[in-house]
Amino acid sequence: MGPVEILILIISILFLMLILNAVLRVLVVPRGEKLVMTKVFLWFLLGLSRALTRFVKNFKTRDEIYARVGPAALLALPIFWIVGVVFSFSGIFWALGTRPYLEALELSGSSLTTLGFLISDDGPSILFSVIEAVIGLGVVALVFAYLPTIYSIFRSREARVSSWANRAGSPPDMARFLFFSKEISLLGNMTSDWQSWEEWFEGIRESHLSYPTLNFFRSPFPYDSWITTAGNVLDTASFIESAIDIPPDINSQLCIKAGYEALQSIAKYFDIEYPENPASDDPIKYPKQDFIDLFEKLEVSGVKMKSDKEQAWKDFAGWRVNYDATITSLEELINIHKDEFHSTSKKKRETDKKKSRR
């Protein structure tokens, strides 16, 4: 074995170790670590989807294109791993004397798939063929276990999104939720709700860092989204704590804290900058006039509101400043354009009303 063969052997083994390390970190010990490979696939697919939708005006068509990003990234990673294993072992077989390279590549494919259409006749190559076959079977087994895990987490996430949509509408609207809750006497009796949403945010933090492609899995319905639901839940909890004259609910406050910490963790994974220690009087993107209008409408409807409207706004802003930057940035990352989201939904509701009158 000459110096060139030794060099190719070392490079091939190092590349194989890189691939196996990625497989282990994603499938076996997911810890929310930043994997360059995963992020490259996500950025490429995001860029491609944005390029494809640049000239598409129909909201549902755009949503369908964006909905392919998460699943495409999910499938692309295992394919890349398998191709990487094939090319790694082809380099090893070439270094061990299999010529030409195409035959080494064929031997690697034969070993990985365990089809045996090409068999080596020397000891070291046979040993590496067995090793590749074991690795191939292991990777396939892990992928088969990986996919159901992803979709189980996705179903669990979307069940909570749908339950919120039942009260707040689709897309979610805080005013609608509050008036609905008033009608069924739910305001002031939401302790168990906030506890379950706190658990949901904790689950989001763990799962969406361990499996970052999940962030790009869109809801089955075009006007629902896990990120807009998260923001709406936090806004609603913040509004109730700040503006409605009921005793403070520690579970509501814990829910808000769990929510903004989850969003901050996800933002940090994607290198999104946000103020880590914002002041309570820092500016927020939520319009003050929208807060005042909702405050006054609830007051007119008979909901007991706090006496100081201005202080209520300051308290609300003091809560929202913790997640204001992250919620906006994550919506942009996931391609949720709120103005289009709500205006398209409004047009749809108006069309449905006209049809029902006919």
C-alpha cells in the first residue's frame, strides 16, 4: 500500500466517523446540538422554497410549498448518511486494492445493501464488507425508529394547536378566545389549562431542539401554525395577568416563563439574536392601540377589568418583551407572514358568509 492509498484510507475512515457521529447525535443521543449538516440542508431547502414562492400569489399554494421543507429535510438526512457511508467504504476498498474505482464503489454498494452481487476475495476487504453491512443495517433500523418518533411528536404538538383553535379560531385570535371564555365562565378558572400549556412549551423546547426539522413541519390546516399558536397563548396569558381584575395565577406566570424560554432556546439554535435581559419598558411590536381597544371592548361587555388602563398596558408589555423579538423572528424563519395569514383568512371567512346567504 503506497502513500496515496494510505492517505485515501485515512480520509475515508475520517469521513465515515463524521457520518456515524452525525447519525449518533441525531438518532441515538439527541441533545439539541448544532449539526452543520442539518443546518445546511435546512437553509438550502428554505432558500429553495422562498425562491419557488416568490412569484406565487395564492396563499394555499405558498403554504403547500413551505410545508415540504420539514419532511424534505427529514428524508434528505438519512439519504445523505447512506450515500456518505457508500462513498466512505468505496474509498477504503480502493485503498485496499480494488480497481478501478467504479468497482470499489460497486463493492461498497453491494456490501451496504447486503445483496452480494459483488464479493471481494481478500481478507481485509471482506472484513470491511461485513462492517459496512452491519453499519448499513444499523442505520436503516435507526431511521425506521426515528420516523415514527418524529411523527408522534408532531401529532402531539398539533393536538394542542387544534384544541386552542377550537376556542381562539384559525388563525388564533386573542379577542375571540377571551370573549368565548367569558361566555363559558372560563376566565379566572384556567389553572389546569395553563399547566397543560406549560408542559406543552417544555415539550416543544426539548423536541424541537433535539429534532430541529420539526420546527418546519407545518400544521395540517393552512391557517394553523404551532408558532402563531405559541405566541397567541403567551399573549392571552399576559393579557389576563395584566388587564383582567382577577387574582394572579402562578400557573399562568409559569406558562409564560416556560414559553419564552422555549422560544429563546430555539432562536439560539438557529443563531437568531434577541435581547437576553430586556427591560420591562423596552419597545414591543404589539400595537398599544390594539391592547386598548380590546381592553375597552371587554370592559363594555361586562368583564371586570383593572382600574388603571395605562398600568395594565405597561404590565402586558413587561411580559411580552420577553418573547416579542423571538416570536417575530421565528415566524419569519418558518415563513409565517402574519399580515398575509390573517388577511387571507379574513377573505375566506367573508366568502364563506356570502355562500351561506345564498
